[in-house]
Amino acid sequence: MLKILISLVLLLSLNIYAKDTSMNAIYNFKVKTIEGKETTLEQYKGKVMLIVNVASKCGFTSQYEGLEALYKKYKDRGLVVLGFPCNQFRSQEPGTEKEIQNFCSVNFGVTFPMFSKIKVNGDDTHPLYNHLKSEQPGILGSESIKWNFTKFLVDKSGKVIERFGSSTKPKEMEVDIEALLK
């Protein structure tokens, strides 16, 4: 009986540890800033993150404005928007990092952190996006990203809470963001 109890306690503690490392895993992924500096998401630990694959020549590009508005409104309360340019959808992000940075600044006044171009689908998918997609699959359990401006909402502990499609406007996520900031 004691052996069974010890085994159950051990299994339970391993399960809790696995969940904890899964949530904290998001902070360990290596990413490159849009300026080319390698870093991790560790600096955003304790913040609510909105992670978005972005593109400059897309029908949803105007969402930069809404993303920046959310960032400005909630950054002092702990929200950070993270933009990851991606050229996988009809080559809608063809520019260099410098061109992307300039486009975002000039056209939308983007001040939230931007990163170097990545792949969000296929064999060369960035590990961060493999993690995001496995934690919050899309419609019918599909993990692939369907288009630019797919958004992942991550809570303060690093847990991927929600996945929003391209057509979800930044303003429509405000209630979810406010709930996580409390």
C-alpha cells in the first residue's frame, strides 16, 4: 500500500513538473531581434505576451495599427506584443529586416518588439512556433498557421492560452488581455 501511495505521489509530482517546464519552455526559445541580436523570451517572463506572425503586404497589414494601440494601452500593465515577420504566405513579407522595421515605423508607428523573419510552417518552422502551435492547435486540431496575423496569447506564467485567426482584430482580444493582466 505504501509503495502504491509513493508511486502515485511521484507520478503526480512528475506531471506537475512536466506542466511547469512546458509553460516555462516559451522563455527558453532563441530568437533574433529585427536588428539581428540573438536573445530569448526570458525578458518577457511575468508579462502577458501577444505573439503575432506579421507581413507588410497583406490584406491584414492594417492590424499593425490595432496591435500598436493595444501595446500602448496595456504595456504599463504588463502586455507585450511581439511581431515575427513571415514570408511564407504569398511572399507578403519580401523585404529585409531593415525595410520591415522602416515600414512598420513609418506607416504604423510600431514601437513593440519586432524580430527577424521566421518560418511558421513546414520543415524549417521556428521552434517557438512549433511550441505555440502544439499548445494551441487551430480549427479541427490543425497545427498549421493558415495566414499572416495569426495571434497567440500567452499568460504571465508562459502558458499559451488562446490562438486567434488572422481575421480577429486586435481590439476583439481586449477582454481576454484584460483578464490576463489582472
